[in-house]
Amino acid sequence: MSEVLSTIPFPVSKPAPRVGFVSLGCPKALTDSELILTQLSAEGYQTAKTFEGADLVIVNTCGFIDDAVKESLDTIGEALAENGKVIVTGCLGAKSGEGGGNLVRQMHPSVLAVTGPHATQEVMDAVHLNLPKPHDPFIDLVPNSFGIAGIKLTPRHYAYLKISEGCNHRCTFCIIPSMRGDLVSWPIGDVLGEARALFEGGVKELLVISQDTSAYGVDVKYRTGFWDGKPVKTRMLELVQTLGEIAEPYGAWVRLHYVYPYPSVDEVLPLMATGKVLPYLDVPLQHSHPDVLKRMKRPASGEKNLERIALLARDMPRNRDSQHLYCGLSG
């Protein structure tokens, strides 16, 4: 019997399909890339370092300004020339070209698929269609999107935490709502679960990002969610307060990005004084002239913005280390 068994060949496993990946654009796009890469890894796909060494290439694009559009289109063209099998996702995938129709399809009609931003499942559907992988019950243990720290594209000591997608503002100069849609706030329990997983993975600085961080929860009317069995309101104040509490045992800190200086931001200042969150606000300001701001449909003026920032700095309580409020102004 043993002799017969010895003649039976063991099945030879095929090498895992390899996917090349390029991530362009802002930190919000980077977090989308991390979700896709985590899903690819969970399903047993490997990543390739070059276009030539990949069975398929995914390009996560940016379409916010002309230079970003050009870089994205050039990268897609390079991937097509060197590989031939390209899936496009990201903001440029949602942008229309001249005469209507998708801009990517117009410029590169041979791409395999085109999706908009934050479209992990659509991207995976396109991968499965064009690069199928046999099911392996010992490998295909797919994690949830939140609550589990997946693949990160940042150094180990910091990570981005995206809390929402889209924006409800309709500024005349901005195309974000047309590409990423209206504001959709992630469930606060999922966000806090992902944050704790990141801290457990060694992250020391958590960068909270969204298109409009101050508006977190507006779309769901600040409804109450749950975290560790406790009710938590879906609002920036409660989110930041709980993030600070989660970060403390790990010796980590929390930094806020893309915060518009709404009056509600004042409630966060005491948390900055106690060290629950860094005394830092990344405030997007586009102009100072009232006529220009009016044409931009921006709800402020240069004078009001300066007054607001001065009030924030004045009201920032000093602790024993004499912390001060730092406002990073981005255009």
C-alpha cells in the first residue's frame, strides 16, 4: 500500500497571480488604495514591483487639478504600454471628458475597467473577471473593511484614518462632489475599531482625514452609534474625544486634517489643551478677497477667517508645557 501511495504525485500549486499597483493623489485616495491592497492580499494575490512583472496593473488616479489629471493619464498610458492589462480607479475614473463620456475611456479605450473613488468591490470584481484566482479555503480568509489593520502604504509609525467620503459644499472651483459625491460619514464604531487596530499595530500618530472633517456626522444627523458596548454620538467632538482615549495607553497621538473653522470646532480646543489631540488644525483657505470668495461660493471672508483663527489661538488653553495652537493653512 505504501508503495502505491508513493507513486501518487502531490498537486503542484500554481504561483499566485501578481498585481501591479500605482497610487496617486491625496491621503484620502491612499486609504482607498490600502483597502484594495488589503483585499487583494486577503484573497491570495501578490503584488508586483514592476509593470512588466505583473499579470495586471491597477492605477488609482487623481483628477483634482490639471497636473494631477496629466500625471494620471500618463501613468495609465505607461502601464498599458508596458503591461497591456490595466484597471483604473479613483477620482479621474469619475470625471467626464469633452462631449461627455468618461475621460479615461476617451484617452485610453483599451483599459479593462474604470471605476470611481472608494470602489473596492468594483475593482475586485474587475480583477476577478480579468485575473481569476482558484479558491483556496486555507488562504481566502477575507477581513472586514474596518476593525482590522490591513496593508498600509505609510511608514509603520503613522497612518491615515478616513472618517467620511464626499462633501456637501458646492464651491464653484471644486469638482470633488462630482467625483466623490455628497458627504457620507462612516459608522463611528467602525472608525474607532480601525483606529484601535492601527494603534495595536504600532501606529504612533493617527492622521484623521476626510473632505470636511468638521462636518462628520452631519449627513446622519449625529446619530448615536456604539463602541465597546457604549453609546457614542457620530460627531467630531465625540469622535476626537474617544480617539484620544484609545490612543493614550499606546503613547500615541491624534492629529486633525481638513478642519474648517466652524464654531463647533471650539469644543475640541479643551481636548487639545489636555493632550487628547494635538494642538493643530489644518484649515483649507482659498482666498482673502470677498468678491473672489463670493464667486467661489465660500461662506467666509479674509477678515472673518483671520478673526476666527485669532480667536482659536486666543481660546486655546495653555497647559503646563505651554502648548500653542498651530494652524496649517492649505489652499
